[in-house]
Amino acid sequence: MAQSVSAFQAAYITIEVLIALVSVPGNVLVIWAVKKNQALQDATFSFIVSLAVADVAVGTLVIPLAIVINVGPRMEFYTCLSVACPVLILTESSILALLAIAVDRYLRVKIPLRYKSVVTPKRAAVAIACCWIVSLLVGLTPMFGWNNLNKIRRTQEVNASHTAFVIRCQFENVISMEYMVYFNFFVWVLPPLLLMLIIYLEVFNLIRKQLDKKVSSNSSDPQKYYGKELKIAKSLALVLFLFALSWIPLHTLNCITLFCSSCQTPSILTYIAIFLTHGNSAMNPIVYAFRIKKFRTTFLQIWHQYICCETDKNANNLDNNELGTWPLQRAGTIPDMPFIDLKSPFHVQRANLASPLPHAHNCK
């Protein structure tokens, strides 16, 4: 029996490490891509960076702590509680980032002409800060008293134990299932997921209405804009779907544990549910790479420049118009730019005199 448990733990740790090795580099690449490509530096991608930061923290912090909890060392109650809380904080941060992304996409298609004036970088930064503050409050609620300390205290009094509050550190020993189900799931997970579902359905409805309109020959820009909005909305809705698919099973098991105390959940199901939650942090970069052209282009440029050490002569020619310029044109915010022939002798000479750009550095 001991050998079986030990083998299970070894397999668990191996899979967790593999998830971390995929999640951390992938999400660091997402953050790097947004920093590198100006076309990705708007409100939507700021929220995506916030989501990527949470996913990096899952790989660097939550997974190592989950391995500790799986081993189950004996430690003081609040020390164990501090080990269990980070996953709650980061889960809520991811949910609120996804909600912010959904609201942002809705505003893009609902008020395209006023979007830039409504969703400013400052307001996006405030929204991100609020998401993290709320996440900290929700995730640290067990530290404020909603935990299993009183239950353990009563048990130890019955057993007349002199080692007060020193326990085997496991998630269910310190985190109250009432907190996980009634507060975490029913208030801070399920309602935001349902709200996001409604928002994306409305986004798709608005885009379809615009695309179905009979447009004249000079209305290609709105059509292009809404067509690309539809494509990106589908990609971000896929991110939401994968998140829900990854987290609902674990919360379902928590509900079974709370409402059916006599039910025995097979340990293999619990492990699979945990793998899904942690594995979700590795999924998003893959979705971005395959579904969003701007990310794919920037990922490839980073690979060629910094990994393969190749000079990319098109490094500054990133696609800044994937969403189209129609809202900016209608709002009169795109200035007329003079034509510059970069191949003329004058500009070639100026380019040769200029200092080399950092991205053109040859690693050899």
C-alpha cells in the first residue's frame, strides 16, 4: 500500500513539474511579446498580460506548493494555510482578468468610435489593480478566520493532544469546504463565468448583425474591422471555455465532498482535476500562438532574434492593423503621413550612419 502511494506521488510530482516547465516559458513569452510589439499594447492585451502573470505564478509558486501539500509534511496550522492560499488568489485573479477581457471585447464592438476615449491605458491599469486587490481579499479570506482551525481544535481537545495546531499539511485539512463551495465557487467563480458567457454571446450577436448588414462598396473597412473582431473574440472565448473546462471538475468534486459526506471520491479523479487546473496555465500561450496572428508573428520574431540569433530585417514591420483602422478613421484620429521612400539613397545613408538597433544584434 505504501509503495502504491509513493508511486502515485512520484507520478504526480513528475506531471506537475512538466506542466510548470511548459507554463512558465510559454507565459513569459506572452509577456515578452506584448512588451516587444506595440500593436499588442492596448487594453485587451494588458488584461492578457495580467492573466499571463497569474499563470507564471502558478508554475513558479502554486505547483511547488501543491507538491509540498501532496507530500503532506507536519507543520503549524497557519503555516499550512499560507501554503494553500496562493492558488485561491491566482484562480480568482485569472477569473477577473477573463471577465475584464470579455467586457473589453464587448465595448470594442458596442462603441467602436468611442472605445479609445472610454478604455484608456490609465483606466485599464486601475481595472487590473482592482482585479488583483479583490483576488487577494477573496483568496486570503481563510487567513481571516474562515478555515478549519476550530474543527481541528475540537478534535485535538477530544484526543487530549498536547501538540496543539500542528497538523499534517493537506489542502482539505486547513481550507473549509463551506468556504470553497458557498463563497469561492457559488459567489466568485460560477457567477463570473455565467456573466462572461452572456457577454460573449452578446458580442457575437452584435458582430453578426454588423456583418449581415447590406453594405455599400465603400464600407469595406467596417466589414474588415468586425470580421477581425469576430476572429479575436472567438479566440478569447476559447480561452474562457478552456478555463471553465479545467476548473469546473475540481469545484464539482468539492461540492460532492460537502453535500455528500458519505460519498467516496476516487483519488485518481481528484488528481486528474488538479492536473486540469494547473495545466490550464499552459494552455493560453498555445491558443494565442495558433489563433491570434499578432502573437504568432511576434513569437516567431522572438524565436529567430533571441533563440536562433538571426537578424530579422522586418523586426520593426509588425502588423499594427490586425483590428483594422476603421474606428480611428471615423473618429478622425489617424493623421496623414507623408510618403517616405526607405530605399532612396538619402535614407539608406541615414540608416547606415545610425547606431544599430538592439533587436538587430547578432548573437554569434
